[in-house]
Amino acid sequence: MKPQVLAKELANSIRESQEYLTWQKANEAAKIMLEDFRKKQWELEQTRISGETVPADQEEQFKKLAEIIQYNPYVRDFLIAEMNLNQMIMEIQRIIASALGV
């Protein structure tokens, strides 16, 4: 059987896994809030990397957003579900790499 066919079967199996189903059911608002947070975090990092100074009000706004996210149970549940899904995918990658000797 071709590896591509097996990969499609594996993807279907992952979509049926508890890890994926839990991640998929995570609150949509939490996903949106977290994506916005990650985008702002990325922008701040890019500003720092480019040698620019992050304005104090922008830094303060980011800290407030981080606090809100930290205490939001929907975001926490989403992050846990995302972490579990990523761990499963990394384990699959380790198994394949080990079997191939890479």
C-alpha cells in the first residue's frame, strides 16, 4: 500500500480520536481569543527583534490580555485539548521516524 494512502487513513483515524474530538469541541470564542492573543504576541516579538522599543501602552494592553486569557476556563480547556492533540501527533512522528531510522 502506498504511504500516501496510509497517511489519509491515519488522518481519518486522528479525526476520530478523542484528542481531536475534544480539541474540535473547544469553545470557538476561546479559539478566536487565543488566536488574537498569539497574533499580538507575535507582533510584539517582531517589534523587539527588529530592535524597536515596544510602546508602554501596547505592552500594558498585552499584559492585561494575558491575564484575561490566563483565567478564562474556556481558553484553558482549549489549550489543554490543543496540547493533547499535538502530543499525539508528535508521538506518531516519533514512531514513523524511529521505524525509518531517521
